[in-house]
Amino acid sequence: MTRDERVDSYIAKAEPFAQPILEHLRELMARAFFLHGALSAEEETTWSRFGKLKSVEDCPQFDELVVILTPRIATLEAGKAIPRSSPKAEIPMPQDFAAALAKAGGARELWAGFTDSQCRDYLDWITSAKQDATRARRIATAAEWIGQGKRRNWRYEGC
């Protein structure tokens, strides 16, 4: 079996604790891919049922992995695309937030350079405020952070 260099590179860059987990899953997936025709997917399962993987022992067993992967492998072999979830609805820019960005020096230009996901993070945070005072504080904070080029969860980017 040939090994994909992109996967090798991804695993090599992963945290040390994650590397054996990724190697184990890679082996299980390779086995599942080659043996999937002998097993059928009778129950619907999802990855979330396995929780957070912190060690190889937390990984799904081979049979469980085959049940998860068989429908996807069959779809790929049939030349079809695997269905993706529908895109999230766009959150419109609130007028008060747009005004705050215009007042914060350079924030409007930096906002234009953010990805859709980064913009959605801020917009969701602002529009989810239940009280006007909370919303006003969030708008002021967001305008300040955006003016500094910071993403919504900038404090956790290095974690």
C-alpha cells in the first residue's frame, strides 16, 4: 500500500500525543477501505459517539470504524461526492456595528480582510446578546479588537 505524503506530513506536525492516535486511525482506515465489501453498514453511527480521542485506547475498534466508513467509501467508489452539510445562513451586518467599525480607525479595512467564518464569529457574538447594554459592550470590544487585527477568539489561537 502506498502512503500519502500529505498525511505523513500532517501526522509529523501533530502534537506528540496525537501522533500515535493518527497512525492507529490511519491503519484502521486502510484496513477498512480494503475490507469494506465484506461488511455491511446496518446501523448508523457518528464520530461524535467516540468523544475526545486522547490516546490510542480511545480510538474506535476496527469493526466500528468499518461501519462508519463503508457508506462513504462506497459513495467515493461510485464516483459521487460525499454530501456536505449546507452552509450556515449569513448573518446580516447590524447598522450599529457597521457604524462602530467606521469610527474605529482602520477597522473597516481589516474587517474586509477577515474570512466568512471570522466575520460570522463576531456577528454571532454581537447578535446573540440578550440585553442592549451587553450588545453595546460587545460592539465596542469587537470594534477595538478588529481595529487591532484580532479575530474573535484571538486569546486562544496559541493554545
